[in-house]
Amino acid sequence: MSLTSTSLLILAACVTIGAPVATYLLWNRARGPRPVRAASRLGLIGLCQATMLLLVGLLINNHYDLYASWSDLLGDDGGGPVALHQATRTATDLNQSGTPATDPNANPNPNPNANRQPQLGFGGGGQSAHGTAPNPAGTVNPANVPKPVFVPGGHDTQVAAFRGPLSGIGGNGGDVAVWLPPQYNQPAYANTRFPVIMLFPGYPGSPAGWFSVLDGGGVLQQMLAKQQATPFVLVAVNVNQNGQNLNCSNIPGGPQMATYIAEDVRTMIEANFHVSDKRTGWGLMGFSDGGLCAGKLLVQYPQYFRSAAQMAGDSTPDGRQVVRAGTDFVDQNSTLWLLTHRHPGPDQPVSLLAAVSDQDTDSLPVAFQLQAAAPDIVSVSEHAHGAHNPAVWRSWLPEMYTWLSQHLDSAQPAG
């Protein structure tokens, strides 16, 4: 009898109804000394409560697809992916400038600033700290970014309250959590600009979940010890400000969450840590609603981000404020719509990995719809086992870090 079967649900309902009936019939039939009778009656009450909890648990599990099978409930995810459906253009097809390496007639640098972030000007005539790209209007000058106070957080992170100067969002505490790889403080890497992965939780969720429940830093540290990934700086962002599911979108007349992530937080991290100032050194990753954030922000901001990985992510936002803004606005913040209508150009190529399980029936079709819309951008990692829960996503992290290591700049000792 499977965990999500109707027969198990019916059986649980029958037992839940039968337990109080049995308690009524057996209450006065308890035999033995008074302590034994009391223990028997308490056991009957406990049975009623246990059967009710079982029924409620099954109903919740079936509604949210948290666990798809008994093995899933017991933590057996079935191992690695069953199949990796690669995008038609892989990382090896692109050179460092983002130009298809197999095209002998391609301009080797069609846009000299394509891999630079245009808002890096520190003043002084609009000169960039790492180049000559001007600081355009409406973007953040890192010299003007408030320096938040980072304090030690759990799981080797440092956390800060950060209010974005452009978006006006944040400042409530725990807005940003940063995890630094061991190499960050080693002398050999003192002049290295580390690649960054921005991390997004689902809804409801907080940045801390990335390092507690999913152990995002611990998993990466184990891989670094085995030289299985590049040293990333991990930056988890609170995308559910004030308990609102904004789907990482700029709400008309409301919170500007996309700006907060792509402009405010990213620039603040660059101003406070020695990290990459190139789009090819910035990636995104999220699970569930956070997976939607990773995918759509990649396509909305290809000038800032090179690659993203989404685990069991959706393609269409459903947050209350997003839906209220109308169908057109929902479309413009849908990864599927964006890949179809706002396909990034060849001067700013992007790559998206959609990880799904055959047992997660809500997320499974989404991944293949995304790949059908943009086969040159989207790869699909298909797993046989695992439903919509953190234990499954944690087991996928080594694969996600490996893939992002292949699609983002690596961190090397710099002289």
C-alpha cells in the first residue's frame, strides 16, 4: 500500500473514526488495579490522538506532495539522476567571452562590457572600480551602498540586516546570510575574486534554511575537500519580506524585490567581499518558489547572472500581489514566458539547470516545458525518486554545485 494511495487514506479515516468508538466501548471494561485501569484509559485516549494525527498528516502530505513514497519518507532518494537532458549548447561550447567557440566568424568580443556589471562606478567621472564602464542612471554606486553590520550566524554564516538603497526593501534583520569557503581567508587567495551563488528559499522560508535544513555550506565544504567543486561564496537572501510571497518580482506600486536582489544585494556583496565583478562569476539557485526566482531572474537579468539551478521550481508566479497585478504582469515574471519572449542574446548567454523528480508531479512537467521553450539554455536533471521536500533537495546539492562549477568562473589562487 503506497504512502499516497487512496486506500491508505480510507484506512486511516476508518481507524480514526473507530478509535473513539472503541474508547467509548472499552472505557468501563478496563480491569485490574486503579493504576492499571488509568493507564489503559490513557492509552485509549492516546490512540485516538495518534490516529487523528496520522489522518491529518496523510492529508497534508497528499495535498503538498511532501513525500511520494515510504522510501522517500525514510530518506532514500534513490541516488543520482536517472537522466540528464542536456541543453543543445553546453558550457564547453562557450569561451570566456560568452561567444560560441565553434563559430570561426564570430566577433571574439562583440560587447566588451557584456561580462561586466555596469553599476560598478565608484564616482570620479563615472569610472568603474574594475574597468571604464560608466555607472548608468538608476543603478547603485557601490561607494554609496550602506555597509551593513555582519554578525556571526549559525552554521558558519554571517548575517546582516540590509535595506536596499534602490528598492527600499529590508532592514528587518536576517535579510542576507553569507557563507565563505575556507579558501576565502587563505593567503594564496587574497587577491582572488570568488564566484558567487545567490540562494533563494521557498515560501514560506528564510535564508537560514539554506544552511540549517539543507546544510548548503556543509555540503559544499565537503565537496571542496575532495576538489569536486569550485569555492563559491554563498549568499542567501530573504525574498519573503514581511511574510509576503513576492516571487522575486517588482510589484507595481509595491515592493521591488527583483531590484533588491539583482541591484541592491548584489552590489552590496561586491562592495564588502572580494567577489567576482563579472556576470560569468554570478549564479543563482533556489528550491520550490525559490527555484522560480532563480530561473526567472536569470532571464530577466542576463547582464548580471550567467547560470542558475532550480530544484523543483515552478515557472509561473502565484504570489497574491503578483496575481493582483494582472495576467500580463504574471506573464512577464514567468520563466516560461520569458524564455519564449525575452530569450537572452548571444552576447549574454545563460544556462539553466532544472532538477526534478518523476514523483513530484507538479514540478516534473514544468522542467520539460522550460526546455522545450529554450533547448539551447535549459538542461533537465531527471530523478526517479523524491517528492517536494528539503531532504530530497539537499541530496541534489552536490549535483547542483558540480553543474554550477562547470558553468561559472572558477576561483583560482591569484598573485
